Amino acid sequence: MAKILVVDDEEHIRLLYSEELTEAGYEVITAADGYELTERIEKEKPDIVILDIKMIDYNGLDLLQDIRNKFYNLPVILCTAYDTFKEDIKSIAADFYVIKSFDLTELKKKIAMALEANIP
Amino acid sequence: MFEHEANPDNIKKATFVVAIPSYNEADSIAFPVQQADQGIQLFFGDIDSVIINCDNNSDDGTKEIFLGIKTNTPKIYISTEPGVKGKGRNFRNLFKKIVELEAEGVVVVDADLKSITPKWIKHLGEPLFQDFGYVAPLYVRHKYDGTITNSIAYPLTRSLYGRRVRQPIGGDFGFCGKLAKIYLESDTWSEAIANFGIDIWMTTLAMNENIPICQAFMGRPKIHRAKDPGADLGPMFRQVVGTIFNMMIKFYPFWSNVKWSKPTSIFGFGLGETEMPPPVKVNKETLFTKFQNGFNTCSHIWEKILQKETVNKLQEVRKMNKDQFDFPTNLWINVLIDFTVAYRDKLWVEDELLDSLIPIYLGKTLSYVKKAERMSIRDSEEFIEEECLQFEATKKLLMKHWDGE
């Protein structure tokens, strides 16, 4: 069972993602902020990270850069309410991005693709 | 009298190298050399470094200009034999020199660069001392610039080898000393690689060797001597696309196991506000005419190598007038799949086969230009990303055709 780490400062999003993704057959763990995120990833060893871009004290794009530098192949999907983040070149270090929605179809599709991605 | 090497400071070892390949660049080489020197002094001041000009024995005084520029960093000039040309051959000499110098990091920049700053050296070089083995450039390019990259090199290398390198034929990049040895020992060398196929070959080998790759954001757009795309397209297209196809044959065991793609790390932020690239003018009439003319000159090849339904679809596109012209992405992918199989199976003379792809490519380019007319650079990037996802999603079809099913 693939393990997903959801990093989002909004509690309702963490709850929604946890419930829906658990139902979809994933093991879900959550973090409410980016505090010591790379250490947490090292400890929990998730197969994929779902990362909110705009958190109160953290910039998701900076966290993405930290993750990518330390965990070269770990899939990261950016989640955001707005698509203006695409103006920032750092966003291309993500595997995918999705616009936040209560319908998780697109997110689930991107999770499946990111987990399937393979380079020998 | 011909001199293969000039090494006035008698440099025997260097940890860091900035290399500038050239052929008749006397009027432009001084600027990138000066910027490279400043970059080395500012950011690699505590490392033994050297600037190397690898040249095709230019007869315009490139060597004298290069060696005459006052720099704090020592310089070495190396050249191919008289009459021996080709960008790739310059690189081969460079690889040998890098191995000899036991260099750990190498940054290459074009000799005609007008937009290079010292920070380019930092951003292309620093990751080589932080666990990365290959650093590709990330420029903001005009939406009509680099159409071979956008339509062929980027989507194909990404979907084949699984790593998203936006500028796989960027011309300015960094690589580690270990790769220089791998390049020298590779058994894939060809005439195309000895020329303009060199950039895509280096990127492809780095991917196949599982070398950690990152992309360095350059901040400024690449501004260099303008080339006439019409005049240059034939040989360059043949060499780049031929190299991609040859690598596909060689590295089938690797790419057949790749699924979807993964991003890379990005380096080089803090360059201030991103500068917008200068506009690129495209003559849509010429693209349309050359696409239409392709049916007169290449139909006999297409009918031999393309699937029947692909030929039929091309005929449908041919009937469209310029205003309604649209070349679907899935048709373009099907064309490329058939061309790669035909190239592998030698269904036609190699050069003629590759040349016959040009009119179709120009049709695809016209379609892109029309769609991108009202797009921002960011939107056109998203459009290309969507096309890449289509390439990745169609990989099963590519595998089916390659496996002869």
C-alpha cells in the first residue's frame, strides 16, 4: 500500500484528503505545516507528497526545492487554490500540480501517474 | 603553422573548466571569455580553474583573440586538425583534455553568447560540486524560439528516458569529469554527433547513465547571433533528429522500461527579475508553402514508411487552407513513431528519410504558431507540457510498433 504524506495548513483539506485517499486504498499521513519536513520525510518514508503551496508560515515552492534536493526521485504533487504559482519557475520541480477541489478525481489520477512513473 | 594546443601557462591539472567551443568567432568570443573569467574569480576563486577554447582551427583569428584577452584565469586553446570541422569534434578534444586535467566540473558556454553573465558560470557550475553530474540550462525563450526542441527533442527525450529536461540541446550546460570519460568511451559516436548532434547526445547519455541531472535557471534569455532558420535547418535537423533516432535504437533496453516522467531539481534563483526574450518573427506563409510542397517532393517516401491512416490524416491536413490550418498533436506523434521505426529498419536512405520529415515538422510548427499567437510565454509552456503528456501516454503505441506488433 502506497504511503501518502499530505502537507496542508487547512484542517478540512487534511481531513478530506485523508478520508478520500484512504478509501482509495492509500495509507495517508498528514502534516499541518512544513516544520522539519525533510526530517519527517526521512523518518516516515512516504511514497509521495501532496504539498500545499500557500501555508501560513511556509512557502510550498521553497519546501519543494528542499525536498527535491534531498529526495531526488520522490514524487511531489503541488496543490493550490490559485494557478498564479505557475509564474514561479520553481514549480516545475514538481511532478504535477492540481487546483484544490472537493472532487479529488484529478488528484487521484495524478497520484496514480506519479506512483507509476519509473526510470530504471 | 598548425598548432593543436596552446597552453601558455603550462596548466597540467585543473579542478574546474569553463569551455567555449568555436568556429570563426573572432568577433564575439571576447565577451563570453570575460564573463567566464569574472564568474570563475567571483564564485570559484578558491578552485584551480582554466578557460578552454576548443576550436575548429578558425581562420579568422579566433585563437589570437582568445589568447590575447586579459584574464585572471589561465587559458588553453585546443584545435581540430586543419580542415576538420564540427561542434562535436571540438567536444571530443575537450573530453580528452578534461580527462588529462582530471577536472571535476566543466561548464560549456557558446562563443556567440551576448546575454551571459558571471552568474551563469555559478549556476551551471555549482551543482556539479553538490552531487549533480549534469546541469542543463533553463532559459525563458520566446514562444516561437527553439521549435526543434519544443516539437521533437524535449517531448521525445522526456517520454523516452523519463527525465524532464526542458532544454536538452541548450548549448550552455555543465557536466562532471566522470561524464567526460563516459563520453570518450561511448561506442555510439557518429558523424552526426561530431557535428550538431553533440548536445542531444550528451544529454541522452547522461540520462542513460543515470547521472543525477538538474536544471539551472539562467534568469536572462539566451541572446546570441541570429541564424537564418531556413538556411540552417537541413543539416542541423538531420544531425539532431538522426542522433535522437540512433540513440533510440541503442538504448531501447533502457527506454522500454521507462514509464511517464520525473522532474529534476532546479538551481539558480535570486537572479532578480526575469528578463523577457526578444520577439521571434515567423513567416507563416513560408511554413504553409513548405508543408504543401512536401506532398510533391516526399509523398513517395511517406507512402512507403507511414501507416496508411497516418498518410490519410496528412492528406486531410493538406486540404485545410491557411486560416483553418491545424495539425493535431496525436498525428504528429504517430508520424514520429513511424519515422523512428522506418529509420531503425532502414526502409529508406537515411538522409532522405530525415529530410522528408522536415515538411511535416514545418506543418506542425505552423499549427503551433497559430495556436500560440494569443498565448503568453507561460501559456505556451503549458501547451507544450500538455503535448508532452500526450507523448508519454502514447508510449504504449510506440512500443507496439517497435516490437513489430
